[in-house]
Amino acid sequence: MAVTGFNHFPRIAAAMHEALSDIVAETTVDLGAAMVSHIHANGQIDTGFMVSSVYTVTKNGSTYGQAGTPPGDAYLLPEVGISGDMEGVAACAANYGEWQNYGTRFLPPRPFMEPAAELIQGEFEAKLAGLEGRMHVV
Amino acid sequence: MSSEIAMCYAWVDSTLRADSALMAAATGGVFQGMADIGTAPPFAVYARQSGSDVMTSAAVRLWASILLQIKAVGPTSQWAAIVVIANRIDELFKDVRSVALATGGVLSCYREQELAMGDPPIAGQAWTNLGGLYRIALQGQ
């Protein structure tokens, strides 16, 4: 049947996967950049270790391990990996990052993770809305 | 009104303080941001975690979407009381709709994420936090 010649769904599916994984990777990198921006805006830079420990993991690779020297008894948390090209990680590897973000008994929270995520959410949705334009098939 | 955060803080604070079970467990009290140094634990703390305005296409603000952390804090040796406080917090804020305030009101409140983390040890004693991040839609007027 000639119908099989018009079946573009496999190509569409492949292109959609590629476009979606590109969006995930781009959003992840932008999320990491937004976290860094918020750390700067919050005035959370003393030694620079925490801001330098922000990293991203995408299908294109990882930026983990580019942090400066940990001050005092601070240390770098292990890298968080991804299990496929539809995942991305933007994280802060400084062990005290969560205390800065959520606060402690002695420290009010100065969030940089959630505000960055809220900022990037709109961008993510806009990119998803433009998904069709990224799929160059048929 | 531009002080949705202040309205939110006032509503959360008064809701927490009005709960006798919570106040019985949170013997140190309820604090905004962080507890006073020297406060005897356990206690409850709330603070803004994030937020954004929800607007029309013409940039008219409809409401503020506020992400608030509300949690119990104390040494791990007081874990039982910390759990009681966290449970009461969740009971109070996990599913709230249409609360009228002096001006405006809370449109909705629900938990968006659990929160549990250890604090740096204090004098060799481990401390912990337990609570959640609550999404509060609050209309100023």
C-alpha cells in the first residue's frame, strides 16, 4: 500500500525526542545560570566556593568539578547524574548550599534555587510551546 | 496592595499561634525568618522561599503566588515534638481555600514540597528541620 510512504510518525517521534531533549538541556544550563545570578543578587559570596560549585549535567556533559577550594571544613558533595537525555540537573555542590538556601537555626533563608526555578519555568514553557518549530521534518 | 508578603506572614503567624496543639509542642514559639538566639527549642519558623505575581496580559496583578517554608526546628533529641509540630503545620496549611483577610484574602494554600534537612551541629548536638514548602495564592485586595 502506498499509505506506508506517507507514514512520517517515526521521523516525527525521533525529531520530537531530539527537540525535547534539547529544550531540557538548554533549560538546565539556564537554570544553573539563574542560580548563580541569584547567589550574586543575594550577596551570598564570601569565599566564592558556593557560587563556583553550581554545576549542570545535561546530555551534552557535566560542569561538575570546576569549583574553587573549599573553605574550612566545607566540602564538595558528590555529583548528581542523569539517567537519560530527557533529564537535566542544575545543582549546588557546596555542602552548605542547602543551609544558605533554606536557612538554619542561626541563619534566615536566602533562597537561590526556588527563585531560579520560578524564573526559568516561563522560559521552559515558552520553549515547549515552540516545539514544532524545532522539529525539521516533513 | 504591594504587601502581600506581609499579609501572608500575618495570616500564617496567626494561624500557627491559634493552634493549641502546635503551640503546646512548639514550646520555643513561632518565628518569622529565624528564631531569636537563645530560644529554647523546639520552635516553628516560617520564611519566604520564592514567589511571583500572577498577572493578566495587560500586566494587571491578579494575585501573588508565594512559596513559603513553614517548618519545625530543634535538636534531633526532640524529634517526637518536631514531628508533632510538622504534622500540625501540614494539617493547617495542606488544603486551604478562600480565606478572607481584612483586605483581600488567601485564594488557596497547599504543600508543594516536603522539607527535611539537618542543621549544622550546635555544641556537638545535631539539629534538624521538618516541614514543607507551601504555595500560597494571596490577593491583596
